[in-house]
Amino acid sequence: MHTGLESPTGVWWKPAHRTEKLWVAIAFGWCMVLFAMMPLWHWKGGQNPTGIRHRVTAEAFAQRTQEFIDTYQVGEEAGIPVVEPPAGSDIYLVGAMWSWRPVLRLRQGVQYTLHLSSVDVNHGFNLYPINVNFQVVPGYDYGLRVTPTAAGEFQIVCNEFCGIGHHLMVGKVIVLPAEQTAAVTGGAP
Amino acid sequence: MSDRFRLCPTTGLKVHAQADALIKANAVVATVALLIGGVTAVLVMLTRWQAIHLLPADWFYRLLTVHGMNMLIFFILFFEMAVLYFASAVLLNSRVAAPKMAWSAFVLMVAGTGLVEWTMFTGRADVLFTSYVPLRAHPAFYLGVILFAVGALVVVSIFFATLVVAKREKTYQGSVPLVTFGAATAAIIAVITLGHGAAIYIPTFLWSLNLMHVDAQVYRLVWWGLGHSSQQINVAAMVSVWYLLGGLTVGAVVLNEKISRSAFVLYVLFISMASAHHLLVDPGMGAAWKVWNTSYAMYLAVLASMVHGFTVPAGMELGQRLRGYTKGLFEWLRKAPWGDPGFSALVFSVIIFGFVGGITGVTFGTEQINIIAHNTLRIPGHFHATVVGGTALAFMGVTYYVIPLIFRKRIAFWPLARIQPYLFAGGMLVFSVAMTFAGTFGVPRRHWDISFQQAPFEVQYAPAVDLVIGVMAVGGLVAALGGGIYILVTVWSVFFGQPMEKGARA
Ligand code: HEM
Ligand SMILES: [Cu+2]
Ligand SMILES: [Cu+2]
């Protein structure tokens, strides 16, 4: 018997005690369970962070968002355009120091393809109060299939440090209730 | 200073004068970094506590950068450099392989640290310790990091060279001790880490001089190759210190060398890929890449920690039983030296690291949970349990042995030293659990104002959040008090303490 400070002499590659072996077996088994769960969760779980991925330049994304705003703008809130895109369409949200543009007005139970990107530094998409988070990286168009399941107002809090105005960066999503929706398509959570 | 050795009266180890001096120098700088990190921790904490909201926004982000860099990088790594010298030269009775080079490396690391501190404190590097491109810092910030890393790489090489010297000069018999073996795995991981560090900080330095382009997603990928594996250096070093403290405090024995050493090897094998769990909600990588890299690599490193989590306490129990505490199931634990800060720090380090840090960490590594945890306060809640409640606390515990053994001073303010680990561990436990809990409400990390006074749209967190953050602040302040006592005790002991009897010269 020796401590971890002393040099073991002779052959130390010896069989382990029963309890120690048992623990290693339990731990290994548990790790294998987790290992299997990872793809299973992806396959069975309802919210996966992976969407459609494209590279995009800041200019191109800013331009696409502007076209999107020009086409569907219905108003303005706090100086930020409000848009109401048709059901099932591609919708754009751009993070820039320090705002999210535009304000999105969506329909409950309808699927959209949300495109997220940044025109300057990293930003973080955090949907309040549901708490869903995505990293928004400049140069990448993050396309996510989203279906609002609840009506109401939601805020988008930036949760990646993006400079001195980071804490000012709050956006908004308005979800109109399903009864106001002409044709409800799908709506799986 | 020459190649003289002295004989340590407590352990019987032969200590090389250069090893002595290098350990001292690195430990002193580590403590200075801890002090800066600790003061900024309190300021940052008192700002996040919205009831006080102490700092203005610019100084909050600035001092958060200072806190992260000084704690996670400078304190931890300077301390680890001392651990490397200890585990090689001291434990093997050897000389330090290349003392002159070792001192140059030290100077390089201090110079790098100085550059980084200067840029941070003068507001030239408000980018937080992750410095995600294209957020821009002064080129001297990146240069400082590079100098620091080069210095660390040299120390790691000297560690390996010392192992070779010791083997060749036959300063020990048999195999290297388990603690040295563990430190060697930490050193190997350090090489991998510093490789990633070079791969990202050199291009970023050039980018800051407008000499090249760095893609934001590629930066995150490679940076986390550095950021994640550096945490594994901390884990491997911490576990080595667990075995060291176990041996020093209760004569803990190594149950089975094969099992413990194989577990250390798992750390080396399954590290750098596991960094994928930092990128689970990033746009740049696909599902298959994320799932594969996060799970296969992470769980086998977790396996290693689970093995150590068994063998360390079991070895302590056996050590105590061999000392005659054999009555019933728990006499060994009841009669353990709970008043020895080395021992209590060890016990709390194992518990907080394993049960709070480990479990939260593993769960965040799944896509579904990451999506609700990413960049919320759950993340700093998790790593204040791993690297603070775990690594920093273990390092504090071992200092109570380094001071008599290396500095040859008695520990001053012994009654304070005895309660120090209890304060630090208790405070950190409350702090990190409360922080994690606040994160479950979606409260973001790195955020100056979660009341969103000046934001265009209103956000109001559940009223419970105020309470939870208040609890977190109290826990944090108690931990900071524990940290302050640690600094007081160690600095006083080293500079004004009573010397131990002079060790005989060998
Ligand atoms: C004395 C106890 C400590 C207290 C009260 C404390 C408190 C805090 C607080 C309030 C934050 C800000 C969280 C946020 O707003 O996102 C923070 C961040 C952080 N702390 Fe600590 N801390 C302590 C010790 C440590 C130690 C010892 C380390 C490392 C070894 C450490 C590493 C970090 C890091 C890396 C961050 C993240 C910085 C960032 O997000 O850029 N802390 N800490
Ligand atoms: Cu932002
Ligand atoms: Cu931000």
C-alpha cells in the first residue's frame, strides 16, 4: 500500500478489487446509456437546434431583410418596423449593434422558416419568456423551422455580449391567436 | 542560487533550490491574479445584484473581462505551473531540467499577463475572455495572450524534460508516482490546448492588425478547442491534487494504479473533440457533427471523472482504516481531520465538482437542454462549481501544505485558515446553485441590466428571479470572504510568517 506521492515499484498493472471493478462497470454502462440517448433525443425530441445552414455576407443578409421588411411592413413600434409575413413563408431577423430588426407579427400554429443572422458581431437569440436560445453568428444564415404554439407578445433578448449597448438589445415577436388564422396548418409543438 | 538541494524534514523529499524558487515565484503571481480576480468578482457580483447595481455598464463589462482573464487564465495557470514543478522536480527528488529557460518562460508569462492587464484596464479590450471575433480588442491583448501561452508551453516542455532527467539520473525507483502521472496527463493536454491556442490567437492577432480575415464561426470552433481542453487541464491537475492532498492529509492509498492511471489516460484521449458542446446551438455545424462530437468524446471523459470520484474517497477511507479508524462504517470519516484546511478543501472540492459541476455539465451537453441553457446564467453557475468549487478550492487546500513544505513558513492565523474552506465552499455552493437556478428562468449571463430600463421593449422576469439573485449574491460574498481570508493567510504566512526549522542541506 502506498500513497499517490510515492513511486510504485515493480509491476503495478494488477487486477482491481471487486468493488472497484463493479463501479467502473456501472459508470461505463451509464456512459453508454447517455451515448445512446444523444441521437435518440435528437430523433425523438421536438426541439433540435439544427436547421438549414448557409453562408451569407452581411450585405446580402441585410438586403434580404430590407426587402422582406419593404414587402410586408404593417406598422412601426419603438422605431422598428413591424412586419406581418404570410403563413409558411421565409421570415428574416437581423441582429445588429444593438437591435433586432424587424418586429415579427406571426400566426399561432403556422410554420415559418426563420432566418437569423448578424451584420456585425456575434449576438445571442433568447426568446423571452419561453427561454429558447440560439447563437447568431455573422456570415451565417441560420434557418430554423418554427411554429408558434402560443399567442401573445414575446421579447428577444440578446444574450451574447456584443459591446457596450448589449443590454439595450431587445426585440419583439407578436403571435396572433389561432382563431384569427384563416387556415391552421399543422401545429405540432 | 545554485544546484543545491535541501532535505524536507516533513516528507523526506530532496528539494532542488531552483524548484523551490520557481514554485514560489509562480505561486506569488497566481495569488496576485487571484486578488485582482476576487476584487473584480465582488464588484461584478454587486452589479448583477440589481438591488445595488454598482458599476456603470462600461466598467461592468470591462471588469467582467478582467475577472474572467485573471481567474480562469492567470490564477489557474500560474498555479498549475507551480504544480508542474512540484510534481516533477520535488516529487521525483530531481533537479529542474533547464532552470534558465524556466525563468525566461516565467518572465514571458508575466510580460504577457502585463500586456493583457494593461489593455483590459485601459479599456482597450472590452471583449470578455472569449474575445469572439469580430469584436475587436487592441492587438497588444492578443499578443499578450500569445506570449503567455508560449511561456506556458516552455514550462510544459521543461516538465517533460525534468521527467527524463529524473529517469536518467535515477532519482527515484520504479514508476513515477500517481500524482506525477496525473500532472503529466495535464501537461499533455496542455500541449494540445496550446496548439489550438496558437491556431486561433496568431491569426486573430494578425486580424487585429488588419492583415488577414478570421471567420466568426471558425473562430468559435477553434477557440473552444482551446477553451474546452484548457478546462480539462484544470480537471486533470485538480484530480492530481486530490490524490496529493489525500496522501498528505489522511495517508490515502492508491487502490489500484492501473485503474487510476487508465482513467487519467481517458482525459487525454477524449478531450479536444468534446468542445463541440459549446457549439450546440451554433449555425455553422450540422446535427450529426454535433451529436457525435459531443457524446462520444464527452462521456468517456466523464467516465474518467466518475472513476476518480470513486477511487479518491475510497483511497481516503482505506488510508484512515489503516491508521486504525476501523469501527463501524463511518468512524474513518468522523475521525477525519476536519480542522485541517487541506482535508476539508479536498472533501468539498470532490463533492462540489462532482455533484454540482459534473451533473450540470453533462446535462448541458445534450442538444435539447443546451437550447434552454445556452448563454443563460446556468452556464457560469455550472463552471463556478467545476473550476471554482472544484479546482480553485483544491488548489487552496494544497497551499496549506505548500507553505510549510516549500516556503518553510508556519501557517499564520491558523483559526482563520481552518474555517476558510468552509466559507469558500459553502458560499460557492450557494452561489453556483442559485446562479444555475436563475438561469432556468432564462436570465442571460454577461448582462448589465436585466431590468431593461433603457431597452425598447419591456422584459420582466418572474419575481422569484430577484430573490434567487439575492441569494446568489450572498453566497458569492461569503465565498469572496473565504477567498479574502485565503489571500490574507497565505500572504501573511509567506512574508511575515514564522519560519519552520531550517531543513537540513543534503
Ligand atoms: C470569489 C468568488 C467568486 C465570485 C463571487 C464570482 C462571481 C462571478 C460573477 C458574478 C460573474 C458574472 C456572471 C455573468 O454576469 O455572466 C462571474 C463570471 C466568471 N467567473 Fe467568477 N466569481 C468568483 C470566483 C471565480 C473563480 C475562482 C474563477 C476561475 C477560476 C471564476 C471564473 C469566472 C469566469 C470565467 C467568468 C465568466 C466571465 C465571462 O462570462 O466572460 N470566478 N463570476
Ligand atoms: Cu447583441
Ligand atoms: Cu449582446
